[in-house]
Amino acid sequence: MYNGRIAFASPFIIVIFSLLQLTGCQSSSNYTSIQSGISAAPIPSEITSSLQLERDSLAEADAADAEDELGKLFMVKEGKASYYADRFHGRLTANGERFNMHELTAAHKSLPFGSMVRVTNLNNGRKVMVRINDRGPYIKGRIIDLSLEAAKEINLLKKGVAKVRIEVYEGDS
């Protein structure tokens, strides 16, 4: 009789233990860093001002001029973009800095942090340069998540999601 209880309890304990392990692996519903103990490094003002200058200068520039300024174009991809803002403002991004929805930044699943990406809204032709500082998007079918400021630049706020082209440049951005 005692062996019967052990035989019944063993699979039950294994199932309970497995469920507990899996709940520890749940992904969070935000894009903040799992390294919550790391203090965020402030973004130097020279980066912020250089992004502003690039945004202003690229408004009139065509693709050839962009390559001259930013380096060689090495990736172009089209897909859907969305944006994230209020709920994540001030939280740590995947690279350890604080997310600021008023800066021209974005989240991408695999591009290196610091990559400069030109995002073009294919519905209206508006463009913006962003710096990758976070991971995401985690919604199937989307290729990039923009900060609120970047979404404003390409008129993405009203719809929330739009078809875009992303152009990634190699160089000393």
C-alpha cells in the first residue's frame, strides 16, 4: 500500500515541480532589462544632439546622401512597426539605459545596440533616424518598436502600427 502511494505521488511531484520551474521562466510583459540591479548610464548629450542633427539633415537627404553621412547600407527590411511609450518611460532598456519616450530610439530583436536605423513609413514617405537601445518587439509580425518621439516623426501615432522600411547602416554613427 505504501509503495502505491509513492508511485502515485512521484509523477504528481514531478509535474508540480515542472510547473513551478516554468512559471519562473515567464517573459515579462514589458521590454525592460532583466538586469534590474544595474544602474542606468545616462546618454551623453553629444549623442542626443547628434541624433537631432541627423534627423534634421536626413529630412532632405536621399539614400546616396545618407550613405555618405552614415556609412554603407548593409540591411534593408520591410515589415510592420509599432511604438511604445508611457508604461515603459523611465524603465531600464535591454542595454541598461533608461527608456526615454522623448528620444529617437527603438527596439529590435537582433540588431546590435547603438545601430543607427532609418525608418520610413511606407504610407506617407516620412523618415526618422533611430538608435537601437532595446529588444523587441515581441508581437508576431512586427520588425521594430519605436519610441513615442520617433513614432511622431513618421506620423505613426494615430494608427499605432504601420508598414515601414528599415535601413541599417554600418559606420561610425
